[in-house]
Amino acid sequence: NLHTNSKVFSNQVSFNCLKLIVMGLMQAGFLFLLFWSACFQFIDKAEYGVFGQDPELDQEKMETVADEDETEDSAPQLKRSASHGDLSTPEAMKLPKYLNVPASYDQKQLFKPERGVRPLPEWARKILLASAPAAPVTGGAEMGRDNVVEILCHVDKMYVRIRKRVFKSRDAYKYLKLGTCPVNQENEHYYYFLYSFVTGCGFKKESHADYLSISNVLRFRQTTPVLREMPFEIPLQCRFPRFFHSYKVGFHPKLRGGTVFRALKQKRMFSLTLVDASGNNVTGTKIYTLGQSMYFEASVLYTTASSRNKRLYINKCFMTPSSNPDSNLKYTVVDNNGCMIDGKVMLQSKFLTGSSKMVQRLTVGAVIFKDSASMISSQVEQYLHCEIFMGSPTPTRNSKACNYDPVTGSWKELYGYDTVCACCESTCSPPQQRASRKIISSHSWMVDLTSEDEHVKSEPKMKSRDAGMFNLDDSDTGKT
């Protein structure tokens, strides 16, 4: 299947017929067609690139694999136990390891399961009981022929070699090219080309129904004022068949020890719900006015043995105008590992006690972002996002629920451990990472821009501890 068209203009240069050898299908599923055998050695001894340090070894390995693949038993010897005194062991049917077939033979749809029973069609018998193709007959002048040009088609590269004795000049390699690439190895007898199909040597890829073709041209063309050798061109082609019928019977798995770890997708453990003052879930879209108290409830969706005798904590909470917690525009209400920092500017913002420490309620005053105030719409949508986790029933500096007391100007823990809140005015130590800690988002609510709540007890003024967050600080007011 190799097409060659050589132009030889000198009686001194003669090329023998090119030898076609079909290599076996490698385990990767490709058929390597051996058009000519090859072995190589770099001209520059320091550069071997991806082809290894000894091209002769590369060729020997590939040819050894091909020989083993072709000579290996096509099927294991299946033995039957003797019975009724019959001690003979019938041999298994000899089948080829595989057969290269054209696309028209790809009739897998005909092997789909169907109802009933019917005789096996003749065409199916021919497929299942295939015979190995007859080996090509060689002899006479073919035997021992010393090929001048040889090629080895690899799955991702082409090996080509040409004998030096066909050239008269010592610098013939300078004018010898595989496509656009020069000779890159040599030894005493050969010039070699070792190039990957993706090196840009001018390899031409063509897709056909039965095979993939990758071709190039071996050229010799001197550029000197006088010619010492006649120029020539030899087209080279590698064909990789697309379809095979495989008759390999079974395989022997190689068990490899070791442990494989895979992270399981964690179930959502917490919820953050919009509720009313009585703790009832708010259904539908709730509309608030500026400064109006909004109530939220953080709770555990399910309990485990490890969560018993635990307490639910809110590490931080922030509002955004979108459902994305990674929004650049955000306003923090809880920070510093459980400090209600918005309580310093909004009387409504505080943690609330409850009957169970597995539930944490909080209330914050309704606010809007500056960009929302200039919107044509009279209502804006907002979301609350909180980092929730389970911890010890006894609060610490890293797990607490602290409210600001405007009367005493101090911080107080929800259940009386006020000393853990001392760091709320500075920076509490970073919390220990927990696998269950993650951001939980609430459903959205609307803020009405047309009126204010008549029960607002203070002017809403937002201060943020985080850089890049919005600040609504009124410089004209007095003490904040």
C-alpha cells in the first residue's frame, strides 16, 4: 500500500524495490505499518530529542515487538477435561490475532440483540471464523535484498534512513531533506530522519474511509553550481487502518496495589432562612422598607452522631445585590468570627437567643447599596450570605455570637461568656479550618425605596471592615 514514484537520473544511483511489512497492532489500538525498517544515530551526538539516545535500540525494540506480535499464538490452548476414557485434548481453533478490514465491513449494528432464534448467517460465520491471511511469498532475488531506502511508521513519528553508498559526495546530507527537515542522524552506513508528525516538516495528513494517511517526500537536490549527484524525489506514506476485527481471546489483568482516595460530594448541612419576628418562614417575596428589621434563621438540616451536644455558630455574614456570594459589591454585618459589627450602627442588628443552640436567629436592618438608589425601579433585590459551622457548646474567641451593647459600649456574648467578645474591637485569631464550614445563601428579599419604616430607631449608617465594600457614612451627623 506504499506508493513510490522515484525519479533517478543517474545509472550510478539505483533503488531496489521497497519492502512492505505490516507490523502488529499495539496495545494502544494502533496498527503500525512497517514499510521499511529503520535505525538511527544523530549527526549531532548531543541531541537525541524524543527518539531516545540510541536509534538502533529504538528500531530493535520496535522490530522485536512486531516479531513477537506476529509470532505469538493467536489464541490460548483451551483444554478440556478427559471423560469416558478419552484422554485426548483437542486443540483450540487457530484464529488470527486481528484482521484489518475496510469500512464496509464495519457492521456492528447487525450484532445488536434481537428477539427469537435464527441460524447464524453465512457472512457472520465468515467474520467469527476468520482465517489468517496468507503470508507473502518471497524468494530468489528478494531474499537477502539490501534495501537502499527504508521507513518505519510509528504511531506519532516517522523513521527514515537511506544508505550513504548511493551518494558520491561526502556532504550529500546537506541537500537531503524529508519535506522541509534536514538529516538529523547518521552512522557509518546511513543517513537518518527522526521526526514527529507534529514537527512541521511538511507532513500531509489525509483522512480516508478505511485509513488515515500521513505522507511526505524524501528529496535530494543540490544547490551547488555543478551537480555531483542527480536529484530525485521519493514519496513516502504511512497508512493507519481504522477498522479491525480482533480475535484475541481474553487477557490477563495486572493487579496493582495501592489506595485511591476520592473526595465525596458533601451534602448541604445548613440552611439560612428568611423568617418573621415569630420565627415562621417567610413565603413568597418579602418587601422591606429602609431600616426595617429583617429576621433570619440559621439551622442544621440534619444531625449526626458527631453533631450532638454541639452549637451552631455564624462566623460571618454579608449582603450582596446578587445571588453570587463572590460579588465585588458586598456589605458585612457579621465578621471577626461571630461579632455583629452592624450592631454598632443599626439598633436592629443583633443575634437572638432561642430554645435550641442548634438554631441561631439574627436580625439586621434593611439597607440598600448606593448604586441601587439611582435605579429607576422603586424596589431592589438583595441576598444574605453566611459562613456557618458547628462547634463546642462553650463559645471561644473563634466561635461565638457577640452583640454590641450601645448603653455600656461593650460587647456581650449571647449566652453570657462575654470575655470571648473582647477581640471584637480588634482582630480575633483566625478560626481553625473545618471541612463542614461553607457559605450558605438565603432567598432574596426586596427593599422598597419609596418610603421608610416608621419604627426605625436610628439613621441607617453602614460601616465596613472589609476593603472594597460600600460605606454609607454621613459625615454631617454627630456621634456614630
